Amino acid sequence: MMYEEFFQEVRETLIDADVSGIKEHLAYQFNITGEESGSFYVEVKDGCLYVEPYEYYDRDVIFTCSAKTLRKIAKGKLDPIAAVTLQKLKVDGNIDKALKLKSLIKNKNKN
């Protein structure tokens, strides 16, 4: 699978998350390693969720992982905190905002 196909898969998985309860601005950049390498960002702003295939320079957090790990996290099959503990996910930036990724995934999986 190429990066573009992977990005579309992740975008379709996340885009319907209910972010209406998230009042603060969150900006995450994901750096994907391995065969499907590339970067994209996820932003929560004014009650809307954006998932775009670009680097985001005003980000709160950078997550680095393989496509396989991100798929598991996005589908709720791997807890992001467990992924960090298992060294499958690297986190750089604001830890408080990084921890909110878990609630974003949980809100997605409610739908």
C-alpha cells in the first residue's frame, strides 16, 4: 500500500469522530515510518475535526509510528498509552494534549 492509500484509510477511519465536546485546540502531526511513510496532521478546532496530508508546523504533539501501529490505534485495538509503553509509538511535545488522543479515538469508536 502506498502512503496516499494509507492516508485515505486513516482519514476515513477518524473523520467521523465526535469532537463537539473538545473545547480546546488540538494539533497533532503523525510521522509514519516504514513502507507507507509520510506525514499528516489531525486538528481539532472550533468543534471540527480536520485530517490533512501535510506537515503541521504549529503542532502541539508529534507522534511517530508505523502504519500498522496507527491502524490499531485508530481502530481502538491498541491503546495509545500502551503503544508508548511498548515503544511502538514515540511522542514529542505537550504530553497533556497528547493524552487527549485517547479520548478522540474513543469518541470515534462510539459512532
